[in-house]
Amino acid sequence: MNTTSPETSDITQDLLARAKQVFLNTYPLWPIVPDRGEGCYLFDIEGRKYLDFAAGIAVASLGHAHPAIIQASAEQMEKFIICPATYVTRPRVECAEFLADRCHLDQVFFCNSGAEAVEGAMKLARKAAYDRKGPQAHEIICFRQSFHGRTYGALSLTEKRLHHPFFEPYLPGIHFAIFNDLDSVRALISDKTAAIFIEPVQGEGGVRPADPDFLKGLRALADEHGAMLVFDEVQVGMGRMGTLFAYEHFGVEPDIICLAKGLGGGFPVGAFLARRDVAAHFTEGTHGTTFGGNPLATHVAHAVLRELTRPGFLDHVQEMAKLLREGLETLRHETNEIVDVRGVGLLIGIETVYDIRDLLTTAQKNGLLATQAGSGQTFRLTPPLIVGPAEIAESLDILRRTFAELRARG
Ligand SMILES: Cc1ncc(COP(=O)(O)O)c(C=O)c1O
């Protein structure tokens, strides 16, 4: 993927070469350099236009350069953007109230990323288990194909670590059950279990939705063993399922929810939320942050939340999800090159007969940005939630052309 396309100019090639010199080599680099965005479109430094159905990997829910984000950030920038977390600010209180008013959970801790939200939730779940059941109750159950982030705690819950022995030792007491297999959880859960962590739709694991009955079963098992049920909604929350919180779509209420990505619409902000009786296990000095909950991040997140909850917005997400899904199913029947279409709302994964890198590169050349879910063969579409019917039709046209091109190559 580190190759440059023939049309790539000296400016792009120069930046790519410099990037290779100064960045740690943790990512393969695409041969385009994004420069600005507008709604569902990104423009690269060469002036080429792309329909952005990656959206920062399910982050830019309001698209690029949304007026509400511009206004909220400018407003707060002019006032002040930081103070110690020991000071209450209006944006932090209002944003937390807005979230708590719209779900069954009561208290919020703001941080800066998804991994941090998971770390905080792990600490809270373990503290609650320690207080309620004793020090032996530190175990956590998570799932195969899971992804929860790259810090040590979150990574300890992430299946990929099983293939990365060079980072060992990970946190002890973590067990991997099989996604959508309640018996595998039953076999692992005990009074030593502090929590079950699950993504209601596994994102990096290949866009795999949980069965609602499986989540109900987890709720019952967690209750039976006095363990916390934690939903990692970092990728799936904040409107992407067509409901503000992902749990609403599945009809199962977790004890703790982790958020990030879409919460700030692109501005780095994360959070975890808990019921009051659970949150009470964190006391002064048990957790903290320098940047988390800063006035700028929370003012922007509040503005994003207001947009996501405008009357009709989430209905629009559901309609667009249906349209995209139907279009992909039509394409699947037309060409026989799509093997599977899955997902919920505007988080869609497709499996095709083509190599994922070829598919991504060709779609990109034809003007459509998407992502690979994890390291598998799943082509993932996570358009901005403001996407309209015309952009969905355009994405399907590009995919149709892309398949034709790949087919012709043989
Ligand atoms: C489900 C889930 N949890 C946690 C994370 C980690 O988020 P971040 O990259 O903001 O640390 C991600 C990121 O993709 C995610 O998809």
C-alpha cells in the first residue's frame, strides 16, 4: 500500500517520504494526503474529491466542517479551553447532563479517547467487584475478535494480543469467550468475575452484530454472578445504530457504557457512564485526567449531541441505513461478487471475492474512501450520519464501477 499512484504529484510524494522519516512505522500509508473536508466529502492536497465513507472510522458523524462544530469550538476557544478537573465548568456539567438524561445511567467521567474510556470502565468495574465481592473478584470476560483499544488494559481485552506475545505479560484474569455463544460465557463466569466487556457490534473484528438474545443472556448471567455488564459503544454508539446509544437498538441495559469516536464528531473526547450505585465505587483519588472533560471538548460534544438528537435525525440515520443496505443487496444479486453484507445502522461490513487491499485501493482511486475492519477481509462502510440519498447512490455507483474494474483485471 505504500506505493504512490502514477497521478500522484511531487507534493504528495514529498510528504509521504517525509512521513516515513519522522513517523513510527505503525501504519501502512495510503498515497493520498487529505487536505480539507466538506460534508460527506474529503479533498486531498491535489484537489481530488472523495466520498468519505470512512469518516475517520465512524467518527465524523456530522461530516466535515459542520457549522455546529465550528461554532461551538470557536465560541469556547474565545473563552477558555482548560482548567483543572477539580473545577466545575458549565460545558462539562451540561454535556454530562445531556448524556445522562438520555439513558438509564446517571454519572459520567469524561476522557479523551476510546481506549481511555475502556481503561476507566475496567477500573470502575474492578473497584466495584473488589468492594462488593472481595479482592479475588478481578477477572474479566471478553470475546474472540474483540477490539477495545491499544493501552495495556484495553489491549488485554483485545483478541489481537493473543498474536502479540512480544507485549506480554498482559493483565491477568482475562478470559476470552466466543461471541454469540452463551455457553462459552457460562463456562468462564464465576464469583471471581468482575465484569463482562462486549462490543454490541464487533467493529474491528469484522462488523459482527451480537444477537439480542445473547446480550439478554449476558445480562442475566452478569446479574446472577454480581458482575458488571459493560458495553463498549466506542464505535457503535452516538447515533450510528439509528439510536443514540447502541444498547437501545438491542434492548439490553448495561451497567457501564464506553463512548468516544462519534461523541465529538471528530474532536477527541471519550466518556464512560455508569449507574449511580456503580459509579459510587469511585471515590476521590481513584481516577483522574488532565485533559478529559475540558471545556472545549465538552462544549463541542454537547453541540454534536444536540445535532444527533434533533427531531428526525435518528430516523434519517435509519432510513439511510436501509437505503445503503438495500443498494448493497441489489449489487450482491447483480454481480455475485459480494459474499456477505452485515452490520447494523450505518456500520456496514461487506465480504467480497476480491482481496481487501485491491478493493480499497480501487474504490479509493474511483473516489470512495472506506476502511478494512481490523486485519480481516471485511470492507467497512461508516459514512457520516448526515449522508443523503444522492451520496448513497454515488457510493453504490462507485462500488459497481470498482467491481467491474476488478472483474476485468481477472
Ligand atoms: C470498540 C472500540 N473500542 C475502543 C476503541 C479504541 O478507541 P481509540 O482509538 O479512540 O483509543 C476502538 C477504536 O477503534 C473501538 O472500535
